Amino acid sequence: MRHAIAFLHTAQAHVPTFERLLGEAAPGLSARHVVRDDLLADARAVGVCDPALVARVHAAMQEAASGGAKVVACTCSTIGGIAEQTPVHGRFKALRIDRAMADRAVRTGPRVLVAAALQSTLAPTVNLVLSAASDAGVRVAPEQLLIADAWPHFEAGDIARYAETLATAIRKAAGSADVVVLAQASMAPATALLADLGIDVLSSPALGVAHVAAAAAAAAIPT
């Protein structure tokens, strides 16, 4: 079956989330889901600049497109910058799911709080925010918040406790922020717990899927 879109994930838990979001954003489009948890594990171990890791991420993006997809989106913020730079040779468009979120954040206010549950995600997301600000011609002052004690709950499949741990830490740290960026797609459930925070709390899945769907529609791909 030929799919309009392919997603490269680093956790199986993301598949139903992105399938649902795509169905809501563009019911006529179908997607292939490729899960490579080894890429995130290696990125945490060797860093995102490791040449062998870069080559493997590019190969994974290219393999994800091999079924005919013209848009391939990486949903992992840690390796998203690598994925976005995949040599595509005119075959497909390589996207990172969190770029739309960063674009929205820098238009919201200069004081951007970047929250993450993994250390490996902080620097790539801060760099993305700075890149988005440069593209938009604005200045931002990103701050970083690492919530390391939340990640074991995600790994254990306890999403409710994961979200609660994230929300508690963000609520304490967000007093001087104009906008909060949830660096990892897995953090999206925390947004509902922070609805009363008084500032935007942005997560990548819904914004990113809308951008991916628009890119696929622009490519005029038959479905």
C-alpha cells in the first residue's frame, strides 16, 4: 500500500497518537509508521553529532520513504535536527515534527521556557527555537528546564504519572515565561494539566501533524 506520509518514531507509544492526529487533520491521507527506538538510545549514549548516528538516522528516514511517501516526518526531538537534514535527492521532503511548535513559540513571546524529560533533547530544541527566531526576525531568550525524574514513568508506561510530574515541575518554573515549549512529543498529555497556567503551553504533535498534512497536500500526492 502506498502511503502519502511516513513518520519515523523512536517509541511505539507514538504510533496511535500520530495516527489519530492525522485522521483528525487530514482524513484522506494515510501514513506509514516506522519505529526505531535504537536511534534515541544511541543518541543519548554518543550524542547527536556522532557521524555513525547521523548516517543511521538519514538511512532510517530514507527507508521510511521507500514505500513512496513524499513527506517523512521525524517525531523525535533529539534526532529531529539530523532527520531534517537527510539527503532526499528530490524523492521526498524531510521534516521534524517540532518545527511548527518552535515557529509558534517565537511569535508568542521572547521568554521561552523549553522543558524536557531527557537531557539529550534540550540542546536540539533550544537550537531549533533560536533557528525559528532567526527565521522570523525576532529575538528570544530561551530557558531550559530538565525534568529527569519524569522519564522513568514514561518508560514504565505510566503516562498519567509522567504528565503529572511534568506539569508540577513546569508550573513551578514558568512564572517568568511567556510561553512553554514541551520539547518531546511524549510530553503532550501535560498540556491539559496546565490549561490554567495563563500562558501558552505548546506541544509538537498536533501542530506538527497539521504542518505535515499541509506539506503532503501541497505535494498533490494521490491517496
